[in-house]
Amino acid sequence: MINTRRRDGFTFVELALVMAVLLSALLIFSSTISGVARQRAVNRESSLAMEAARNELEILRSEDFSALFALFNDDPTDDPNGAGTAPGHRFVVKDLDAAPGLPDGLAGEIWFPSSVDPVNGLELREDVVDHNLGMPRDLSGDGVIDAQDHAASYFILPVRIRVRWKGKSGVRQYELSSQICTWNKS
């Protein structure tokens, strides 16, 4: 005799299988949402760092070209209006926490191709090796790359602006390299 009884509902195995599939889909969806939220925070931090570096570059470009090195290097003794009066080489980056270990807690830094001479102090040098800035190179326009201080005789000034911060995904860094030069208005 054939059993013609109709089956109502789900078996326990079918129900368990459906629950497993739904749970897997929920886990995948929640991990995707959390990843998107994390990436959004990282993108926001990166945008803040890029904006701060570009703003600082514009500040450099707006200053008197012949005083740029003295105004924004890390030696306060050569500041044009007296020791400690220039902005210096460190700057605040709003809404970003500076990376641990930075001496003054400021996330932004300006760097020129310079070195410290034991006698003369900080010098702007043509012989510094930094391929990202195109160094060594002739900064004074005399056709010679030498080991002299060109803080008073540069016509092109390579600069690196770096932002280091502690963000949602750990310590991060953004760098902007550029060349600033004087131009003749006539």
C-alpha cells in the first residue's frame, strides 16, 4: 500500500540547514558593514592628512621665498625676527592624534635637504642624498653640486611635508614632496 499522507512543515534537518545558511549570510553582512565603517574612518584620516600637508605647502608658497628655509627649518636660532619667532618645522594637524614618540606631539613636519655641521649648525646642502626630492642637485644655480651651506643662496628649495598620526588602523603616514622656486614677475 502506498502512503499518500501529506507532509506538513519542515523537518528538523531542513530547519537547521536554513538557520545555518541565514547565520552565515548575517555574519558575512555584518563583517562587510564593519569593514566599510573601518575603511571610512581610514579614508577620513587620510583626507585630513592630505589636506593638512597641502595647506602647509600653500603656506610655504605664500611666504617670502628668500626666508623660507630660515622660517620653516628646525633651527630656532636662525629665525629672521629673532630666535623662536618663526613657525618652525612642526605643525598641528587638526583632528588627528600625533603618532607616539614625536617629540612635541605635533603630527606635521616640514623637511628640507639639510644637515647639521658641528661648527655652523643647520645647513641647507646640495649634496644630501634623497631620491624622492631629486637630491643631490644644484640649489643655487651655479652649475655645481657642492657641500656648502646654501641657506642664503638657493633659487630652488626641495621640501617634504610629512604627517604622522595614530589612527583607527594604527600609526600611519602621508608624505608630500615638492620643489618651491622663485619666479620673476617681469
